Amino acid sequence: MGTVSIMANVHHQAQWYRLAIRSGNIACVRFLLPLVSSGGVAGHDEDLIAAVKHSDPAMLTVVLEGMKDVDSMSTCILLTAVHMAAVLGHFEHIAILLPWLSRVDDIDDDDQIVREVEAMLTAALVEPLVNRQMKIATVLTQILLQLDLPSAIDDALSPAVRSGNLPMVELLLNAGAIVRRNGNEALRMAEQCGHPAIAALLTQWGAGFN
């Protein structure tokens, strides 16, 4: 009977904890975190996603504290969280997540996993490009290189050119964006959008109409 009672209490505490995250009650989350952590119910993927959706980055910090010893946090859920934060414009959340993502080491040679990782990180990178969040984009670019996904850097070149963000175009070129792959398209875009400095830079890196 005592075991059943304890299990019921843990279950209720987990429900209250998740409700507190979704309602934005950070004080309640902090109070419940030690209880749910000791009961082994903190650290669910749904908690991370709910915290990313919340506008206060402090909520994400607290929830991640409860996940720090969870071995099961997957690369996929971290990438999904970064992608969602970028789409929502929660750039402070991305900065909080990046140290976790930089420790990712379970990317293997499976084509499907590589495609999913590449697609999510490209989407996450393009948002900071348009919004000129250079610090975040710089770290994301470093992570792409670390995970050996250079094509995502290539794919971000055109959005950077379109936005007129010369420093970002320089960042991507220096990070290894392959001009021969989409440089001509980017050059046309720079000229059509009225960005002569970017057009000149792309020309220096080998872009040119055939």
C-alpha cells in the first residue's frame, strides 16, 4: 500500500510539474524539480519542448537543470528544440541550448539521420541569418562543421545574401560555403536585391555567370 501511495504521489508531482511548465509558473517548477528528479520523472522530451515554447528563457534553464543527468536526451529532440526556438524567434533559448548541442556525438552514417539533422540545423541557422543574430549563427555554423554537415552552410548562403547581411555572408564563406555549388544563384540574387558589396565579395570567392 505504501509503495502504491508513493507511486501515486510521484505521478501527481510529475503532472503538477508539467502543468507548471506549460502555465509559465517558474517558481512552482523550481519547487517541484527536486521532487520529480528524485522520483525519476524529470527530463521528459515534452518538458524541453514546452520550455522552449515559453517566452522566458529562465524556464528553459530550470528545465534543463532537471535533464542534466538524463542520458536518454536524444540528438533529435535537441535539434527539434533548436529549430523550434529559431522559428519562434527565441534566440536567447538557442544560446542556452547550444552548449548541449555542441556535445552531440551520436551522429552516425545513417543517411536518414544525417538528412534530418541537416534539415533542422539549416532551418535553425536561416532564422538568425535574417534576424542578424551573429553570435548564435556563428556557433550554429561551428556545430555544423563539428557534425560534418557542410551542405547546410551552403544552403544558408542564399538567405544570407537575400537579407543583405554582408558579415553573415563572410562568415559562411569563411566556414566553407561552396561558391561553385550555388554561387551564381547567390550572385544573381545579390545584384537583383541591390547588394553590390555582397556581389563583389561573391565574385572574389569565385562566383560568376557562365
